Amino acid sequence: MKIITAKYIYRDATYQENMGILYNNKIIKIAPLQSLQKEHPDIEPIRYDGNSIIYPGFINPHTHLEFSANRARLQFGSFIEWLYSVFAYREELVEALDASLMQNALQEMAQSGVTTIGAISSFGADMQVCKEAKQRVVYFNEVIGSNPATVDALFGDFQHRLEESIALADDSFYPAVAIHSPYAVHPILIQAVLNVAKSKNLPTTAHFLESKAEKEWLESNSGDFKELFAKYFNTATAVNTIDGFLKLFDNYPTLFTHCTQAEQEHFDYLNSHKHSVIHCPRSNRLLGCGRTQIEYVNNLLLGTDGYSSNYSLSILEELKAALMLHHKADLKLLASRLIESITTNASKALKLPVGELKEGYFADFAIFKLADDLEKNDNGSLALHTIIDCQQTEATIVGGETI
């Protein structure tokens, strides 16, 4: 057993002082440091001095490791331009992918405090790297395909990848399900995949209303997607409507990513069905998708997306971007909410014993040191300065071990 302490620990959305954490691979007890020392006089506490904060390990619920080979091959600026470049260079990027690129991406996330990752996997090339990762990985086996003639084959491929991932499941690797988007997956395939997810109680996620082009296509079979779908898929009609797509997920809380084109009525629907929204501000900006109206979201999460649509996978940089993007929000309240989005909110959405400093939860910690002259004042100040001042962790700990 070990005891760890710092000036502050982040617990129950507050910054508590003079506390210690007793742990092995899981948190055994959280109590005043003096009390823990009396109970365990033989354990010398691990101390982080100065204005240090012990956070639960951060959670990045949405990234694409399989596109880690991209740096400047894909076109940024507009979603449709980017999507055409994906069609043009996808095979090239897949061929250029190797384990070291994905391992470097995982390490970059670890340095920013991420101890749990949601990896969206389209074809399983990242499975072994994710299994061997030092962090915990929620492995989202993704299904994509809108042609009804290919539904059976696509479902069979999905089942094969899912069963492979289930065989690898343990306390660090969690099989899950991803449905690409309403424009790219046939409703029969969605229903089949959701039936599997429900039967096995697996987390689910989906991209939703990421771009104006997607919304126009789903609402009126028009816009920039019209030419693209005619060229690549020989179709003139969307396979889903917005409302029809959402109803498929009723009574099964799901993580919906992006939602930049969602309106208040959509968020109200998501909230009423206990869904979560993953906000990826840098990806949305680089692809010209607009601003997610997070003021309407009940359970907000924050993700980096992948190198396919971002220039780094640091969750700290994502926090900074979100802080600047939502300029009308109260600065300190927003900072506090963003910290919650990568800790307690993500824990709630994924239903895993991570993301909180709580007895019985995994001993996953992200430790940061703030400026010596910073006074606490309020919770918002510490949250704000964690976001704007920190570039990496003092230490990242997973299962009680520094990584």
C-alpha cells in the first residue's frame, strides 16, 4: 500500500486540502493525511510539494488511433473538403500506420494526464496496441456502411472484431460499440449492432450532426453531400433522418460526438434520454464545423478526436481551446465544467470505476503543479489555472504505478 498527498486533491468537484489517499492498484481510503499517517505509521507518504493538485486520471473518450499517420495529408478548412481527402488518401494512411505511431499518440495523451481513452476503431488495426497500452482503453468497434445489400457482410465483420476484443477484455481493456453516423450507417445495421451492445451491456458511441453538410443531407437530401453520395455510393437519398436515428438509441444511453449542428430541441432530446455529448473543439474548428452549443448539454464530455482532424492529442490543449471558444460563458464556471467533463462526467457516461477519487475506484491519478503565487480563492481559480498554465503532468499514475 502507498499514501499519496498534495496541497489539493480534486474530489466531488471541489479542491480539498490536507488530504491523503491510501491505495494499491485501487483507492482504499481517502482521509485527512494526519489520520492516515496515524493508521499507517510504517508508510512514508509520497508528497507533491508547492501548489500541486492530485486529479483523478483524465478521460479522453474520443480519438482515432488508426489515423495516427496523418500530419498534413488530409485537408483542413471545411468538412466536405476534408471528407474528400479522406476518400482519396485513406488507404495511403492505413498503409503508413505502424505500432510506434499509435504508441507515441498514447504517450502524448498520458503526458497530458489521460489515463483512460475511448479509441474508435474502424478496422481493428489498433487492437493489439490498445491492449498493450499503459492506460485503460475503451475499445469502440465501429460499424460503417449505408448500402442495404452489404448489411450482412458488414455485420459479420463487426461481430468478428467485437468477439476478438471481448476475448482480450480485462480491467484495462473494455470492448465497446461505435456506430459511425446517421449518414453512413443503414438503420437495419444500426439496430442489429445496438441489439448486440444491449445484450452484452457495452458502451456505445456515434458521431452526430458534425457538419452543415450532414444536417442538410439528413433533412432534405441536399447540400454538399448530394454530389459526394452520388459519386461514391450511387444514391440520392439519406438512409436516416435525424429523428429516426436518435430514436434508435432510446433507452440506451450513448455518447454522441460533435453535435455542432444540433439545436436546442436535439439537445433536449439527448438530455431526456440520458445521453452524453463529446465536444471536440479543435477538430470542429479545423474542419469548419461550427460551435457545439454546450450550454444546452447536461452531461458534457471533452475529446481530442484523432490526428485525422487535429494537430495534437493533448487533452490540456483541448481544454484551452474549449475555454477560448465559448467566450460568452463565465470563465471560471466554464473552467470548472470542463474539468468535470474529463473526470466525473466521463466516468458517469462510461460507467467505469475511473475519473473520480473515490474508494474502490482505480488508483489512476493526474498530478499537476500550479504557480507558487496562486492563491486558491475559489474552485474556479484552480480549475482555470490548471487549464491555462499546465503543459503536462508532474506525474501520471495508472493502477497505482507511474507511467
